[in-house]
Amino acid sequence: MAGIPPKRDPPLRQLEPVGTLGARRAVYEGGPGAQAALFAHRLLETLFLDRARTLPSRLAGLAVDWTNPGWLAEAHEWIEAELARLGLVASAAIEQLHVRPWSTVLRVPTERGDVWFKANAPALEYEAAVVSLLSERRPDCVPKPLAVDLERGWILMEDAGERLREIVERDRDLDCWLEIMPLYAGVQIDLMSDSEELIARGAPDLRLATLAARYEELVDELGDAGPEAELDRLRAEVPRVAALCAELAGYGIPETIQHDDFHDGQVFRRDGRYLLLDWGDSCVSHPFFALSVTLEGVLAWGLDDIEGSLDTTPFRDAYLRPFERDFGDRDLVAATEIALRLGWVCRAVNGRLGDSDVENTLVRLRMFLQVG
């Protein structure tokens, strides 16, 4: 396993049998255990049959036909030109390994090993500019792209090694996250002074000052696209979201880059180093929001996908340790409790950038309602 993975495992993918990774993958996209897996299976059957309840998103009307021969010829031409500039020679035909509505990934074999090309849908093209900045600040764990086309949002990157998901499956050990969590926290801390620059480069602005209004807009956009009782409850939560945002802001922890989909499919290991990839969901928001997916959607399910089978406290504490240097006078644990709930709000709002299916949004909002 190597290179740039797809933007995410699709939330309504052909689910593996519940167990191993099936349930966990359903959960980190939002949803409680087997119920979520069954829910996703049911949705899978009707995914392309009923679009009446599909909401508009920033991708509406902007989808790219990644398999169009003309588009592929243009991408191949750019790749070949960049290979020549880098002094690399292709050793086999370019393969299109991943095709998703929001992105595509091509494997480019060369005499020095594989390199990987990624293109995002227009609403997510900012990833190229964000990764360029991240790699300047933290080249130790965010590899510098071999080439970028900022106008088209194209990225060419070296192979990143083995994906964490396969490492964990093989080694049956989650302790690697005790090293990964503070590594990721360090990236967030180092980028705290770059929030405005990240937004200027296109990263969504989901800071606490804007999140409550964005949540209210999302709930209004849902209209009658879900169960009436559930939608009424979501509307009733608007003041509570605003209050939680204000409470979390009171801890005075600067907002920064937030991956927003940080799980075992986004981390790779090469030459003994962990590399943090796939920033296509990233935004500028409260740093602790990432814990919703990582702790509740991945680690809490342990190795065997049993809900609540692993105590996530050590992983939370490992993540918080780098923050203690500058913010040790605040109750960081209390801040994470608020952030774990609001993180699902951020995930729902941000997820609308690359996902027009209403059910995925509702699943993430259900996680918000259940947490806390």
C-alpha cells in the first residue's frame, strides 16, 4: 500500500462484513456500531435510485468526469512533463486506481519507484495549496509534493510507504497512535500562526466564530430531508451549538489546521517515519475537533470493532501533551469534552463540501446528538 490514498473511504462503500474493519469504517464516517453498518447497507441499495432527498452542495454542477479520455489525456500530459522536469522516467503505463466523485488517484510507475497523482473536484482543489504550506512547515511528516498545479489543484507525490490500516491489522497493536497523536498535534501547533494564510489558500473557515451560523444554515438546508422528530431536535440545538462554541472559545486555544478525517487510512509509514496524508477534508477550526473521528470513530472500537472496547484516555493524553507547553494552565481535558461533541458538527458542515448525499450529513449529525 502506498502513495496518496483516495480522499476517504466512501461512507456508503461496499461494506466489509461487520467485524475486522467494517463497523469501524461505518463509525468514523458517523454512526453507532452495527446499527450504522446496517443503515449504510440499506442506503447502499438505494444510493443511485433516489436522488429526491439529495441536497445541493458546493460540488453541485462541478463534478469532473475523471474517466473522460480528454481529461485523462490532459492529466497524463502534465504528469509526463513533470516527470521529465524531475528527471524521472516512466517504467510502465499510468494506472487510474481510484475514482470517486470528489477525487481520483493515478499510480505512475517510474524507474525509481511509484509516484502518485491526485486531482480533486473544484470545491476541494485547495488541498494542493494547503499541502504545499504544510510541507514547508513540517516536512518531517507532511511530504513535500514533487509537483503541484495550484490552478487545477493537482498534486504529484512520492510513494508514502505502507498504510497504517494494514500495519495495525498485521501487528494487532494500536500503540502506534501514542506516537502519531502528538505528531499530529505538533503540526497543528506549528501552524497556529498560519490560519489566515490557510484560509487565503482556500481551506474552509470553520472557526468557532463561524461554526454556529454554519450549523444553522445546514439545518435550514436540510428542510424536510430527514425524520421530522430528528430535524426538530437538530433545530432546537442551534442555541446550544452557539453556547458550546462560546464556551470552547473561552479556553483560548488558537484555531489552526484541522484534518477533519484523521483515521488509519490517512497515515502511512516509510523508513520508520509516520507521514500524514490526505488533507482534502482539512479546514481551519479548533484543533481538538479532530478527536471526534480519531478517538470515537476509530480507537474506541479497538482491534476487533467492539464499541467501547478500548480506553481512549491514553491517546487523548498523548495528543494533549504538546499543548501543555503553552496552554498547560487551561483545563485541556474539559476542552476536549466540548470539542468531541462540536467536532461532529464541524464534520457535518465541512463534509458538505465534497458530499451531496443528505444521508451522510444526517449520520454525522446523529453522532453530534449522541455525544455528551
